[in-house]
Amino acid sequence: METTTEPENLAELINDCADIPADLRVRPATTPRPPAPRDWTVNEKCHAQVAGLEDYA
């Protein structure tokens, strides 16, 4: 692995990544999951924030 220059092509990048020791690689089991998105609906307050914006287009 060359640490002084950036890879110049995809093959060099792949070779550099292959040289990363296994204990430094992220394992899927340890990767945190983002929280599930919350459900939402457009209510009157939300609609009022954009009402009339088409006049500025």
C-alpha cells in the first residue's frame, strides 16, 4: 500500500483497500443503524408555510 500519494485509478484504490488489515475494517454487525424515519403528514401549519410561494416562481 502506498501511503504518500493518492490512487490515480480504480485499480490502485482497490489494491490499497485490499491492504487494510482485517481488524481495522468495519464489520456489518458493528455498523450502527440510523433511526427509523418518523411518520408525518402535511397539516395546516405546514401547508401555511409554503402557501403563496408559487407567486415567486
